[in-house]
Amino acid sequence: MNYLPFKLSALALSFFSVALSAEDRLPDEIIVITAQAQQSPWMGSAASSFRKDFNNPSLQIDAAALLQHIPGIQADSRANYAQDSRLSARGFGSRSSFGIRGIRLLQDGIPLSSPDGQGQLSSVLLDQLASVEVLTGPLAVLYGNAAGGVVALQSRWPTENSASVQLSHSQFARQQLLSGALVQGKHATSLSLKNAELQSSRPHSNAKKQQAQWLWQSAFDNELKLQLRYDWSYDPLLQDPLGLTAQEWQDNPRQTAANALTFDTRKFSKQQQWSLNLSQQLDRQSWQLAAWSGQRDVGQYLGFDGAAPTSAGGVIDLSRPYQGLDASYSWQFKQLRLSVGGALEQSTDERRGYVNNQGIQGDLRRDEEGEVQSADLYSRFVWDVNPDWQLSGGVRRSELDFDVTDFYITPQNPDDSGSTSFGKTSAALALNFAQSEHLSWYISTGRGFETPTFTEMAYQSNSDGLNLGLKASTNQQWELGNKWQQNNWRSSVAVFLVESENELVVDRSFGGRTSYRNASETKRTGVELSALWFASASWQHQWTLTQLNASFVQGDLDGKLLPGVAKQQAQWQISWMPFQSSEWMLQLDTLYRSKVATSDQNLLFAPSSTVYHLKLMGGSTLPAMQLSYWLGLDNLTDKNYVGAVVVNQANGRAFEPALPRSVSLGLSLSF
């Protein structure tokens, strides 16, 4: 009999508080930025915004592990380093079979998502992050196209002269990180280098990752602040064991799909990016300018030959240069804060496809260039009506142009060139009521949109050329919630409704081409509740529970659940700090997830699972240096469970097994 850790069919929860270190003890004011695009107190922001600080010294590879215990986010552990981490926010992004879509990804204000809504976190040096803020709900739509939610990463900028060495080892990963920082007055720079060798529990899953990050910041006497950064990531080998069918997973979840060995499925990627942030805080005005330019190169061998004349090929060769500019200006009046801004972004996909001759690149099957450009104008405001009531909101106008030029045209392979454009307006409004210094209520509404990506527009079902008939999906959101903080407690409740039109689904997959269509409406209702409790000086509890009912309405999919979305999630973290004067901590995580549909037709479900993780952390202060060490035991009960599903997989290999029980240990020496 399955009791769940706590039966959630009647009510569920979503964490809406702040992860704190032991010494923080619920500070009086938590500052969030994502909700209103400027610094605002968490209690006073009328949105589901969450901030999590990263004080854990252990090295990280999987972004999904960092984003657990965050409200509104389903973070899947794929245990497959050839595939990017899979995230969804209240169902947005759930249909993505690779990468992250439907969620706006940012790092230090610089987009990690392309203008068409695709993104990934595999190039981010996760170990050098200071915090993450997550925004879900109506106000997220003010971030533009495909902003069903916002994940905003903040880097660890240097504040003092330092050097550190970090080492980590387990049966599935060996990692090393070297970093150093130099601070001279108001100028600071840092350099970090990382090397990782990884594998999952399945054959043909070896991976190598190398990363570097350089940061430089300077502050001037006139409150002018400049930040420069360079990010470099190189993955020379990422073997892909592929997903398994339901029967294969039941027979042996540690096996590798036969096609992975036949076609030597693997991937390599390389990415580099320069970015700049320039800002100035004046008396009652401020401005900010962000600029970025980079390139991502990907080569991937898929689990089929792709030899059909109309196929896109079984070998992908992609080069994506991109750049962008975002500028804003803000004014502070007596009771009104107002900001206006604009953004320009461009991304070009230079894509080729080849036949996969059992792991060897063969004849050309695809050669095209796709360019997407976006231009946005936006405005936001926060009006303090009186000490108890606050009204906030904004509007954003987005214009996107897509253009594809096909260079591979044969009698059997038609011309797939084409162009299209979208012009959409996003808007949101929120009202916050501070009932007391400990309790606040809010209500918000917003309307956003999500355009098709290049992948979804590539082909039509019964004709040639770009799928110009695809419409942008639109969504209307409502949310009601409260936030409460007193003594050693912090909690929140959020109730939401999301209604979407023209949701994109797979139409047909045949001959190496997958086409998409607009389905009818979808409806998502949910209740999220969370709590953080310092039971004593030694004990801390953190709960996250979520109930999400997400389904298609009307049309041929009426009543079917959205694939890739768990109806219920529950997380409970217990932290024990036995000695107040030391840095020792023992932490137990309990994670529950209900069953997940693998396709729009709901013919197959990945079963529910409950998993436990245990971690012991400690530290010692030595002359002129700090030593930290950790010991982790993941999947404590060695449970066989599905970490993620590949949505709408035509060949049935939809199950991605999670890692078995594994022990990891590491140390960090900081000077």
C-alpha cells in the first residue's frame, strides 16, 4: 500500500520561503529581485518568488539537484550527461524532450535562453553560484516570450583575497575545482577552473566536462558599477545510453539501449560567452545596461541512421552565435517606483545533419540556417498606495522574426525555407495587503505567450516548407496567496489557475521528421504550501508540497494529463546541527513524486517514487585557512526509480533511470 510520505490527494504545498544557513535564523528581511525587477522585500512582493542561497561546499554537476526544494519547479534527475537538465514550472516546459523551454533562464541578468524560448544550464559553473531566485505565477510573464517561470542565477562575485581547492570523488564522478580571487580597493577579479569525469550506473555513459570562469568588477566614486565576465565550457565526450522502454526498465534499469551501442550515441559541446553589466545608482534614479555575445557548438550522434531522403539525419552539427542588449531606467518618486526599458536579441542556428553509419558520420541530409530576432519594450511600476496596500504590475511588447533558409534541396527533399513573425503583448497586475508585520496577502493576474521554437516549426505534416501555420500559445494566469513570518517560522500558501490556448503538441513523427500542431486549451489548477521551522538551536525542518492538476480540455486530447508533469510532489528536509559553535551538520532529504505520463495520449506512466538522501558536512578553522568536508549517501534505500521521462518519444524509450545508491566524499581547502 502506498501512503506517500504524507497523503496529498486533498491538499498539496509549494515551498515559498528562503533556504538559510544555520547562523541566519530567519533574518528580518529577505530581498528578492525577480518579482519586480528591482530589490524588494519578500514579504512585500505580490508574487511567488523564492530565493535559495548556496552555502553547501560540495561540488555540483546536475542543476536539477540544486533546484530541489523550490516551489513551482519540477527538477528531473536524468543521470544522462548527454541530455541537459529538465525543468518545468507549474507545467510550463514539461513537453520539452531536450533542454529547457517555457522558462526564462538568467545568470547575473544575462539570458541563458535564446529568443525562441530554448535554453540549457549545462554550460553554467554551478559551484560558483551564490544564490538562485525563482519566480512563478502571473508576474513572470513580464520577462517576455516563453516565461512561464523565471530561474535567475547569481554568481559568487569576489569580496576578498582568497584561493581554494575543492576535490570530490564517488563511484560515478571525480571532480576538481581551483579558484582564486584578488581584491584591490574597489576593484576585484577572480578565476575558476574545473575538471570533471563522470558516468552513470549504465554502460556507455562516460562524460568529461571542463569549465572556466573569469569575473571582474569595479566600483567608482559616482556610484557607477561595472561587471565583466567570461564563461567557457567544453564537453569533449558525453556518451548517451538513451532511454529505456517500460519493459526494459522493469527487466534491468541498469542496462543500455541497444541502439546506443549500435550507433555509438554521444555528444560534444563547446560554449563561450562574454557579458557586461553597467549600472549607476543616483539619488532617486538608476539605470542599467547589459550586453552579451557568445557561441555554442554542438555535435551529437543519435540512436538511428537518419538515412531517409527526407530525414534531418542521425548526426547533428550545430553552431549557434548569439548576442543581445538590454537597457533600463528607473525613477523613485514619493510613493511610486517606475522603470522602462528595451531589449534586442539575436540568435542564429547554423545546422547540418548527416547519416549516422553506426557511429561514423555519413552523407549530408540537412543544411540550413535559421535566424530569430526579438525586440522588446517594457515598463514596470510599484505604487505604495498606503503603508498597508501596494499595487504593482507592468506591460511588455515583444516582436519576434523567424527566418529559415534551406540549402539542402533535392528531388526527394523539398525546400523547407520560410519566414514568420509574432507580435505579442504581455501584461500583469498584482495587489499586496500587509495585514500585519507578520502576515501579508496578495492577488495577481497576468497574460503571457510562448512562440514555437525552430525545432517545432521545422516541418509540416503533409506539405513542404516551414510550419507557418503554428500559432503562439497564450496563457492567462491567476494567483492568490499569503506569506507569514514570525519567531522561528516562515510559511506561505499559493492557489493558482492557468488557462492556455493553442498548446503545442506532436502531430506526426515519420521518416525522420517530427511535426507539431496547436492543440486546444489546457487548464492547470494547483495549491502550493510551504514551511520553514527552526525547531531549536540544533534542528531545522523545511517542507514543500505541491498539488498540480494539469490537463488538456476540449479537442481530441480532452481530459488527458499534460505529459511530464507530476500531479503531486512532496519534499521534507531535516537538518541537525549538534554543536552550535562548529560547522557540523547532518541533513536528511525525503523526496516524493507521483506517477508521470510519458505522452499526450497518457498510454504509459512512469511510476511514483520516494527517495532519501543523507549528507554529513563539517569544517575546521586552521591558521589562515578553512577546511570543509562532506560525506553524501544518495538514494539511501537503493530504490529503482525513473528520474525523468522523455516526452512523446515515438520509439517508446521514454524512461530515464535515476542513479542507484551512491557514496560521495569531498573536501574544500580555502586560503
